[in-house]
Amino acid sequence: MAAQKKAQTPGSRGGSRWRRTKASGTSEGTPGNGTAATNGTSGRNGTGTAKRRPRSGAAAAASSARKALVALAAVIAILAGLLVYGVTTDRTGWAPKLALDLEGGTQMVLSPTLQGENSGQDISQEQLDQAVEIIRQRVDGAGVSEAEITTQSGRNIVVSMPGVPSSETRELIQTSAQMAFRPVIVSGPGAATPENQRTDPKSIPQPEGEPENSSDPKWVTRDLFARYEALDCSAPRPQEERASQPQDKAIVACDPQSNSKFILGPVEIPGTDIATASYAQATNSQGHATGGFAVNLQFNDEGTQTFKELSERLYGLGQGGQNGARNRFAIVLDGSVVSAPTMNAVITDGRAQITGNFTEDEAKFLSEQLKYGALPVSFSIDSEQQISATLGSNQLRMGIIAGLIGLALVCIYSLFQYRWLGLVTIASLVVAGVVTYLAITLLGWGANYRLSLAGVAGLVVAIGQTADSFIVYFERIRDEIRAGRTIPAAVDHGWQRARQTVLASKAVNLLAAVVLYFVAVGNVRGFAFTLGLTAIADLLVVFLFTHPVMVLLARTRYFGNGARHSGLDPEALDAVPLYRGAGRLRSPEDGDGLTIAERRRRAAQQASPAPSSAAPPSAAEPDGNASAGATAATARPDSEETQR
């Protein structure tokens, strides 16, 4: 009798802890859950109207899990829909774009030639390096990814890019850099003005007479102002359009850094009048450092005189109350504005300083643009040939095989370690693979991203990192089960603890990927990019697939009751590991099937002194107050039938 009462005590171990009653629909023996008696009138008020019962925690968790799965399905459907649209409109293909090392492409050997007063002279190494940087910026700006630009024999420049370059790209590479200083006449945000808000051309007065100087608003015609309002700086502009801007007329131009657009007057100072440029910490009038950085300009003799006249005019416009845009000048490189500072003083010695909220890297980059951006160098294509893939399809096939082998090993380990629960790991890896594939393919269409062999290596490494998140989660659930929680409660509490670990792990992966991407060059950046992309996909899958699936499985009869091969069997989790170290394997005598709490109670009972005599339990004893003689019979829940 005592053993029967002990077995019915809430929280006691046994089959009743995992069994659900049909009458109330709640688990027996669950701590903190009382037994609700039901009859024909329960749940109704005096008028016979049924009360709306509050949603239980289990129902709310299951509802949230279903919503997360629906959200993930919506994300995948949107990505797949975009890919189908791109394929049907012949804008992309089903497979990701491949880089130069896997697909091959075109190699052009360029011969640089100095023009102007330096014509016939040999190009220096500094000029050649800056020319390489200018070409790299042009190629990247044209949307060509994974291109390789190097020097050859200290004289030529070798450009290798995937696929076949267009005629526009060839002209873009051969064009010499053009830098100039132009006064600003009108400035505004870079977005195009809505058509219903644009100025009526008839309301713009026609200029009367010739402009007095390059800052005169008479340069602005009706056609030029209409082009200014229609200009959208977020849309790419062809290099031919930017390079064909006349030097003796007003133009429209964009500053891609600040997303601003301008109407600029004719060229006042060509870039060739810059003698040198450098950067240093900015100082105030007392010579103290302000904490920021500034770019220092030095003009040659001709540029010094011209800049003196320009500074007098622009500074006068600012002092005369015209603090709009006309006291500024723009530095234009290849048709784009790289800086548009305000004239704050009259500069007579040709030494100007550009200040602003520059970081050290930004100041260094601007000084290099000013120093070498106006190189009077043109490039001629000496040779052009189609090159095969540097690694080829064989290396790609071997990389894919390596990834499949790694994936198979992870699946085998998951099934061996977690039994049928390993299917959740396999399904999560499949979902993560689908999300990553769609992302890489769409990035190839939208951002011209190309997958290199280093990127494939990043995908292979990501298999283990993705599986690691699932292992952390599953082991945390098992720890909660060992602590005596029911399986649904173990899933909820295990997620609360494992979530922090997973977030910290992926934050480290993302940080490493970002640092490696910005520090490295070449194909290593492809490895860093795929590593960061898969880390984001892993977080998406863990939060929107793995955890919701575990919540739903924990409410099923097979996994919720801890079936033998479910991977959540409470009896198996308390057993001694199969391999005990030092070449020893588990023996049948090593496992007693008890939980940690039961082992502690048994040890405490064995350590306490036994009483001299034990009175038999009385039928009037309260529930759960069995004597020491009955303890041995109730220590194991599977002995209830024997005691009865």
C-alpha cells in the first residue's frame, strides 16, 4: 500500500511521470501541476456559458514554433521566387557564378604611356602602383568581381577577369584618369526629384550675356537644371558618360560618399597642377592637434596663382552672405566628386588643407587620390587572350566531394550519438544548405559575386560549425533531462541556456570573417565571405527551424515519452558511457539505471545509522511517509508491480 502511494506522489520517478491522463490531458507527476477533476459541469459558469480557458504554456510554445517554421518557409519561398524570376527572364542561371580560378576568363596585358609634358618618359613604380589601384577601382565599379590585377616586369599591367569583358569595360580600363577642380554652383541631395515636384523649365530665366567666371550662375541653363533634377546618384553611371564631360562647360556630377549631387562650373585647376598631397593630424590656429585628420595640398607655380584667385572669389562669396553652395569647390576624379570642401580663407602660397570628419584611412585614401589620381597615363592593350581556369573543374569536383564526405560523416555521427534525434541535425543541415545556395546564387545575380575555390572551402568548414550549434543545443537538453525534468521542460530550459552559447559562438565566427575579409586580399576574401554568410544562415536555421522542430517533437508521444531510440531516453542518459577511457569499455554491471538524484538518496540512506527496530507501516500513515522497511521496495519505480 505504501509503495502504491509513493508511486502516485507527484515528481516520483516511474512510468507515471511520462504517462498522460486521458481525462484531464495533463501529465501525471509533473511538478507544480495539480490534478484537475472534470465532470459534466466543470468549466461552465452559473448560466451554462463555457468559460474561455487560458492558453497553457505548452500550447503557446507549440504555436510559437509553428509561426517560426512558417516564417522560415516564407523566407525560402521569397528567395526561391526571386531566383525563378531571374532564370525565367535570362538574368541569371540556376548555378552560382564561378570565379576566375574555377571558370577561366580573359587576360589583358596593358602597356601604360605617359602623356602631356611627361610624354616619352618612363613610368615610375609609384605611378604604376597607383595606376593599378585606379584600374582596380574602375573594374570593381563596373561590377566585375574576383578580378586579378597585377604588374609585370615593372612595366606592364596584367588584368585577369572572369568571363569575357564587354567593350565598355575595355574602354573603361584604357581611359586615363582625369582630375580637376571645379567651383560648385548648385548642390542638393543625391536622390532624383519626383516628376510632379520638378521645376517648370519655363520658370527658369534664360542667361543674359556671358558668364563672368566659372562660379557665375549664368552657366545654369534650362536643360542643365532639368538634368540635375532628374539625376539619381544611387544609379550607376556609365564610365563613358562620366569621362566625356567637357572641361570648358558646366556639368552635373555626384558624390557617391555623401550621396550628393552638384552643378559644377568649368574646370579652374587641372589635376596636373597638384605638386604633392599628404595627410596628417589636423591642427587649430594655435598649432594644437584637434584629434582628427586633414589632407594637405601643395600646388605648383601655375596652380598656386590660379588657386589664389579661386580662393579669393569663393571666400568673398561666403563672406558676402551667400553661404549656400557657391563658396565651395569640388575635386572631380573620373567624373565623380571625391570631395567638395568649403573655402574658409584666402590661400596665397599654394598650400591648402582639407579638414573634416576624416578617419586616418579616409585621409590617407583621399591624399593618394589627389597625389596620383591625375596621372596623365593612358593604357593600350598589348595582348588579350582567353585563359582556362587556374584550378579547373577537377578541383571544384574534388572540393564538392570533400564537402559531401564531411557532410556524410556528420550525419553518421549524429545518428550514432543521438539516434533518431540525429534526423533533426540532418534536416537542419539540408535547410541551411538550401538557404546558403539561394543566397550565393542571388548574390551572383545582384552583386556579381563569384564563388572561388576558397569560398568552397569556407562552405565545407561551415558544415562542422553549423553542426556544432545543434550539438550544443542537444547536449543542453540531455543535461536538463538528467537533472530530472520532463522532456518538454528540458527542451524549453535547454534552449534558454544553449541560445546564449550559440549566439556567442556565431558572433565570434562573424567577427573573424569580417576581420579576415577586410584584412585579406584576393581569394582569401572569398573564404571569409562564405564563412560569414554561413554563420548568418546557421543562426537563421537554429532559431527558425531546429528549436521549433524540437518543441513540436517534445510534444509527441514517441519523443515526449523518451522512447528507447529517440535519443532522449532518460534511462539511457543515466548509463555509464560506452567508452570509459584507457581502453576500457562499459560492462553490464556498470549501469544501475538510477538517476543522479536517486543515487544521492541511496548514498544518504546507506550512510545514515539503521534504527534498532522498524515498525510496520500503518494504514493511517499520511501519503509518502513510508517506513525504512518500505523504502527498499519503493526505491525503484519498476518494482511497483512486485510490491503490489
